[in-house]
Amino acid sequence: MTLLDTRARTGAVAGVNPVAKLLASALIAIPLILTLDAVSAGVALALECVLFLFAGLSWREFWVRTWPVWLAAPLTALTILLYGEASGHVYAEWFVVRISDGSIALAVATFFRVLAVALPSVVLFVTVDPTDLADGLAQILHLPARFVLGALAGLRMVGLFLDDWRALELARRARGVADRGRIRRFVGMAFALLVLSIRRGSKLATAMEARGFGAPVRRTWARTSTFGAREWLLVSAGAAISAISVAAAVWAGTWNFILGPR
């Protein structure tokens, strides 16, 4: 475990059941997906910053974990700015590019919307253990155990997938077949890795069936997944952020229900 992971696990949110984190993220994201306006997304993002203080992340880890979101948000906004629906005064126009009051407003709303939806999902799930999440999904949400355990087993294989790729690369270099032809090398390694993954998956499925993971009986769990006061507090915080952001947008008159009539 790295130093960053150790610090993240000291936060107040670290010990909360992953199901509560999932529900809180969903409660925040759903209203923001249903509307496209800068007020609701901006208010939600401001309130989320308060929630992030309890995640136990250092500033360095926060930026390391979330830099893809900060990169995707302006790029998405730039696309909307150049190619979004034009309305109001047009400031620049060339071929299919048209910058207007409407595209600027949509770009700003999109920028805050991407941040408000993606950042909670990344920050809240930094310290989630896949096994804890699987326990919560099966015991609290009562999802099918066969599906949950199969997904958990597949997720656990991601690390082996990366190790196999590095091993294949080193083996090809040792044999002198990885010095030229990057595209050809990539295709060959991808095919070899696909074959290896299929074989490992088949063996894993057989082993799990042999141990009774697919038995049509009520299964027991090694660890009990609980949902208590801390979990309800986090879910309530997500609901409050959602409600306040929607109320602010309605009060400001910027609420733009994207599924409504145009």
C-alpha cells in the first residue's frame, strides 16, 4: 500500500459502506443529467467541495486521481462552444464552427456539469475495496450473487492482465521480435493476451463452479456488510446537494429539462 492510499484511508468517508457512496454519487448525478444549466452544476460543484474535505485525500492525491476529469471537462466544453446549438448573437463563424451566445452558455454549463458529475464518483471511490463493494451489492441491494461474484472475479483479473502484458513485452524483447513494427507488435501481443485471458477465464469459471459459487441455494458471506448511521448521513448529504442545486436552478430560472418539449 502506498503512502497516498494510507492517507486516503484516514478520512471520514473511507470507512463508509461502498453502497452508500454509490447511492450518494447517483443522487448527485441524476438531477444534473436531466438538466443542462450552469447554476445547478455550479452550486452542486461548490457543495461537493465541502464533501471532498472529509474524503481524507491530500491535495497531491486529489489532483493525481482527478486530472483526467479536469482534462475532459474543458475539452468537452470546447467542443460544445464550437459546434453547439447557435442562438443569440454570433461572434464568430467559419464552415461548421459557430460561436454564439447560446453555444457559450452551453459550453459553460457543460464544463461545470462534467466536473459536478464525475468528481464525486472519483473521490468517493478512491478507497473502495472491490470485495467490500461486492458484499454490499449482494447483501444490501440483494443483487444476484452469481453476477456479483463473477464481476468481482473479473475485476480482480485486471491486475493480472497488466502483468501478463508486461511479461509478454519482456519475452518478445528477449527474443528480438519487439524492436520494430509497433503496430504489428501490438496486434500480436493483443491476440496472445486474448488467448491467455480466455484460458484463464475458463479455468476460473470451472474452479468457481466446482466450489459451489453457482449453486441455486442461499449462500453465506464471510463478512457482513452493514448500512448504519454513517451511510445514511452520506446518502442524505448527496440528496441535499441534489435538492439544493435543483432549487437554485429553478429559483434562478435557468432550469433546462433536457427531456422536456423544445
